Amino acid sequence: MSDVLQELLNEIPDTYQKTVGFPTWIILKAFALGIEQGLELIAKSYLRLNPENLTGLDLDTYIYYRSDISRTQAVFAGGVVTVYGNGTVNIGDIFATEGGVRFVSGEKVAVDGEADVLVSCEVAGTIGNVPAESVKIMPVTIAGISSCINKQPITGGYNEETDEHLLERFVLNLQKPPTSGNIWQYMQWALSVDGVGDCKVFPLGHGAHTVDVILLGSDGKPASDDVVLNVQNYIDPDSSGTGNGTAPIGAKCFVSAAEALNVNIAVNVQMLSSGEQEAVKEGIQKAIENYFANIAFKQDYISYARVGEAILNVIGVKDYSELKLNDTSGNLEVSERQVPVLGQLEVNYG
């Protein structure tokens, strides 16, 4: 018996028959069900007043109508594929990796022996970021074209903004209101562009009446050239200070990607009996990259201990020794315009 029904029955005098199945009990039970549904709806509505309880479209709607802030969208990776043969590559022709990541030609190119073709991933997001020499399949035969390869990595793909990051931007907007071209205004402008994960603003970075905006991609690494250009064009095209972007007239804005601090890591690893070398190394790489992304623009040093902890938490790792960060056994300093990026990873097993 529900608490609501019991409370209703308690309010009825005992001169009435309130036993289960009698009219009084049946009527009050139906009424109690309605009250319980109403109370449940009120409780759910109350929770929706706190944006921390919202996700997806509900969070988008809550934030947009209170701040005009919209979730940034995923960005397509793009690059160059070199094709060989004698024929024509048309717009829309497909190239792919062995793992099935597909890329679409964005231009018509006549091929006489060899030619470069601009391509973009079919699907937006980091899935399109692939290493060099991985795009070498043509799912549909192209007349006269014998083979293809991407000589350089294909990059620039970014995932859709997460709920957590969108909420952070909303809170920043409330706590540090953007107005009249202040620092927070430049941050809001930059963070509203697809592919931007974080930024720093340096007033007078190039002298009087200038502002420097330094960007991270949503992957925690230096922003791609396309993202930098999009932010530059949005705020102040060509850094002219003429007011053709969102920046006020007279304020010249210079947008650039964060400087990459390449960190080469070497470590000796003792594996558990169930571990596999390839999987362990891949796990170590992902763990370190996640740590670097989490501290980007938030911490001015790389913690030697935290890197060791990340390695130790990888599945298959029993212990480690002789950890070196850029040939040192200690913390590494990160300057205010830098972000750490994993360089060469050397894992020795013993």
C-alpha cells in the first residue's frame, strides 16, 4: 500500500469501511494513483531546473534560451590522397582505410601518372584522423586509377562538444559575463566555433590595441589550421581591426594554435602474464594522451608522478621503471602558450 493511499485512508473516519476491495478503498486508491503521478512529474520538473541533471537536447535547450550558447558541432577531417594511374578522379569518388574509414574526393582531378586529390572523411569527428599510409583502398573502382595512398596523416576531425564542456561554457558565461570586448568576450567568441576545445586570451599580445587568442582543439591538442582560420575570420578577419568580425573597431586580434610541447617518453614495463605487448603499448599511449589533454591550459607542468600513475593503471601492466620524460626523471615545465603533446613513445618490456 502506497504512503499516499495510507494517508488518505487515515483521514477517513473509522465509521466507514476502509478494507481492501470496499468502495471507499477503491475510490481513494484511484485518487492516490493520480496524486502519485503528479508528485512524480513535479519531482522530475524540479530536477530539470538544474542543468547538471540534463543531457543532450534537454541541455541544449536549457542553455540556449538562457544564454544564446549553442553546442559546437563535429568537424570533418580532411587531407590529401595521392592517386596513381591514368584517368579522372571525380567529386564524390571514395577512398578508404583497411578499417573501413571512408574519404570522399572534393575535387575533379585529371591523373597522368600521379596526382594529389583533396579528400574529407564521410563522417564528422575524430574517426577521420588517420595516420600516413593508411588510406590505400578504393571501394569502388575508378577507371584508369590503379592505387592510392595518403603520404601524410589526415587530420582536423573533431567530435561534437560534450555535455560537460557545454555546461562549463554556460557556467563561465554566468560567472564571468562577456561584455564590451573584455577577455571573457573573446573567450566566448572563440569557444563558440566548431572544433575549439579551450582557449587563452592575451591582451596587448602584439602591442597596443591588439589581442592574442591561443586555441586548443576539442581533442586537447593544438587546434588545426582550419579551426584557427575559422576563429580568425569570425573575430577579426586578417587581423585588420576594422570591425568586420565580432571584435570592436580598432582591436586587432591575432589567432593562433597553441604551441606543441613534444614530450618523448621512454619506460621499462613489467607485464602481467595476461598482458600483450601491442595492447599494453596502445593502452599506455592512450593513457598519457588523456592525461595531457586533461591538463592542457590548466596546469603549467607535466607531473612525472602522474605520468607514472597513468602507465601503472593500464591493463596488463604490473610495474614500471626507468621512466624518462624528454630524457629527464622529473616534472616538465609547460609555458603559458604551450600544451603537451606525446612525441615518441618507447616501451621496453622486462
